[in-house]
Amino acid sequence: MKVLHTQESRDKQDRSVIKKIPSIYRRSLKEIWEDLWTMLVVNSLWIIANLLIIPGPPATIALHAYANRIVHGEVTDHSNFWQAFKKSWGVGWRWGVVNLIVVGLLGINYYLVSNALDVDLGSFLQGLYIAVGLGWFLLQFFALPFLFEQEQMKVGQALRNSALMIGRNLGFSFLLGLSLLFFLVLTTLTFALSIMYGAVFLALAGNFTVNDQLAPIRAVKDIPPTHNL
């Protein structure tokens, strides 16, 4: 009887996990649809900042600050993005340096193994580095929203929280990562939509995901959401 009860609980949990992902996407798309112009402006500012490179990391933090306000039901417009951008240079470049190091090392190693004499070993290592790169992207997907759910905006703590959340929700994280990969491929085919709303969609989806995962913990411990920038 205990085995059957445990199996039923796992089945319910699996169904619940599967239902969460469409809900996250639906709410993210709903927020974009309800304010297409502001979302377009914010997404465009983020693209311009990243093309200029130096303001890219602060703009990424500001984008998530903007999305975090929306997820928590706060009145938000493009001015909130600007305010967060002005305050995000320190934490933005702390996050940016970590990513530059990790992505740089992955890129260098991928290039080196692509010229390996042993073709089979080179192909295996290339696949391994691609998998690590995708894992790093998923880690960032959760870590950036965590910056706004912590008492202090510490990049190291956000990365640890992200890793813990993935570790405790492996099935959900795997399915979400797979669906995100599919979404990115799909939006690449619809190039205009990807350019206009891709970044803000990912920021909203990440913040909705982290907020949903933290909601039961907050309810038990009576912890209010933290404030934004």
C-alpha cells in the first residue's frame, strides 16, 4: 500500500510539473500582449545596450528588475527599466565578469578540441562542452531572477540558489530547459518576433518560474517578496 501511495504521489507531482511550464509561458506571453509597446521599447533598449557591449550586463540586470516588478504585480513602465539600469552597473558587471570567464573558457576549449587529432574524442568533448554551455544558460535563467528575491544582490549567492533549485527540481528543470531550447529555435525561425520580444519573454519566464518555486516556501515561513532596484 505504501508503494502504491508513493507512486500515486509521484505521478501527481509529475503531472503538476508538466502543467507548470505552459502556465509560465502563457503568463509571460499575456504580459507582453497586454503592453506590446512598452515591452518592445524595453527589449530594444536591451538589444542596443548589448550591441554596445559595455552597458550590456547592467541592461540585462535592469531587464530582470523590470520583469520582476511585473511578476510581483507592481505598476511598471519603461522608466523602471531606466532607473534599474542606472543602479545596476556594479552588480551587472560582477555578473558579467563571471559569464565572460565561463563562456570564454568554454569557447576556447571547444575550439581546441575541434582541432583534436582523435576525431571521436574531439566530437565527444565538443558535445560535452555544448551540454555544459546549455546547463550554464539554464543556471543563468534562474540566477538572474534570484538576485531580486534575495536580501542582498550577491551574484555568488544567486548562482548557488539557482543550482540548488535545479538540483531539487531536476525533472521540472530538464523539461523547462528542453522547452526553452525549442522556443528559442522556434523564435529564431520567426526572426522578427525573436528580435522584438525574445529577451523580455525570457526574463518574464525566468522570474515567473523562480517566483512560483519560492511561493510555497514563503507561505510556510511567512517571508514577503523582497524589493526591486
